[in-house]
Amino acid sequence: MSISRKIFWIDDDGRRKRTADDIGADFVNVNEEDLGETVDELLKRPQPSLIVLDHILDKTAGTNPFFKKGSTIAEALKEKWSACPVVGITNADIDTIDLRTQRAYDELFAFPHFREYIETIGAMRRGFATIARFKARGPKDLLSLLKPPDDEIDRLLSALPEDLKNSFRDPSVASNLYTWVEKLVDRPGFLYDLLWAATLIGLNEKGFEKVAAYFDKALYRGVFSVSDNPRWWSSRLTEILYKRSPPESGQMSWHLGRKLPGIRAEHYSRCYKCKEEYPETVAYLDADIEEQRPMHLRCTILHPRYKRELYFEDIRMMVG
């Protein structure tokens, strides 16, 4: 299949052309245009590298309600170009849009915050193109795109969803892999974000940033990685730490990070709940607040909205 480097931005609000220009997209203004005809013409062209699509297209010509929602158009585009990432944008509150509709897109972003996602969109574009060129001979080949530590491959293979194990040659594999990598990024387990990585080695975020260079080889650099939202392989973090500061009897990883050069007491991690040292986990403040802080296990309980999952950390919240 011929794949061009073009990006299409389909929208009925001409004011968004400037933002489309910022990512090098061809702006397709469908204001008072027949959307069906426009899409038919686009589908005659070579597959683009990415499509941005307005979720609500209520300023187009015609009265067919199916052509007033970007999710309907996204499904038609995916039917023809299954290996092309489709990003939806909306001014609406995303939480008010049902999950089935959201899943029509590979991502659905709030337009007022669009510029925050430009690097993510670039990573999607590169990642989908890489997967389209990649000829996987089995699920393990697919996992190689994540560039995991060797000792994580078997666990990753066990955690890999069945649809990816069984359809690694399917044209939709890029979308399915993107969804799974999103889960790896969002739920701590194989990968840790800055707060989890810092807590693991006994430091606060400022402290971890001072010693992050020591853990460069633990950075996730696989498919869909973005530098402005880094993740680290959790197993490699401890491997690097233990090689640099071999633990003595009874010492855990959160004791050893404090021995790294340049670390002072102000960089030590403390439990948000009890204020004592050596918190072992990260927890939400309560069930309705997205804010997370380092805490001791004894100061937390399991979060009622999350199920336990093999190979992933328990999602917890503060007691009381």
C-alpha cells in the first residue's frame, strides 16, 4: 500500500487552520461542504500518515446525522486505511462522550489543550509508520518494538492481549498495539512515571531529576515513546541502582537512592499521609481526586475503582 507523508485535518471550523499549519497538516475545510463527497475524494488518494478529525461536524452541508459526527467518519477512514492513526478533537468535555464513540479514534483530545499533545501526535505518526513497515513473524517480534529489557520479554508476552497475540499481521495491529502501549504507560507495572520512579528509589521528584542521568538506560524508548512524558522500565531502574549501590542486609531500593551523588535530605521521599520516611508506593488522595502522592502501604487501601491486574501495581488511595 502506498503511504504518503501527508497529514489531513478535516474540520468545519476554518479558525483551526493555523493549528493545522503548526503540525504541517493539509487543512480540509468542510464548512457547508458535502462531507460524504469530500471523504470519498480523500479515500482515492494514497494513505496519509495521520488524520486529525473534528468530532462534531455540524456545519457541513446535508442533513444526514451520520455525517455530523467525526466518529462515523473515523470508522469509514479506518475501514480503508486501517494502518493510519486517526486523532479526534473536540471542544466538548471528553468525559461526556461515551467510550464506544471514543474508541472510534486512536486518540480523542480536547482542542483547547491541543498544543500539549503535539509530541504525542508525532510519536503516533512515527509509530504507526514503523509498524506498517515491520514484518512480525510472531508476538515476540511485535514486543521487540517496545525495546524491553531481555528479562521482561516473557512477562510482557504473558500480559500481551490475545487479540495482539493472534493478529500480529492484521492491518489493525498498529491501533491495537497503540492502545496496549497506552495502558503500559498509564498503569504502573512494567513502566514507571517520574513519581513512581522517584518513590522506588526513595526520592522525591526533584531528587530523581538530579540523578536521572544514572538511569538513562532504563528510559522507555520503544514505539510511541514521547520525551515530554517519560517512562522508565521498573526492573531496569532497580537493576541499575543495585549495581551502583549493592544493598546490605535488609535494605530496599528506597534506602539506596539516597546514597547517589548530590542527594541531600531535601530530596528524600516522605509519606504524604504520616510524613515519615521510606514510602513504598504511590496512591491517590481519595477516590474522586486525580492527585497522587508517595505513601506507605499501611497508609493506603486498594482504590475501589480499579481491579488488581497481574504484572501491574495495585492502584491505591489514602486511608481516610
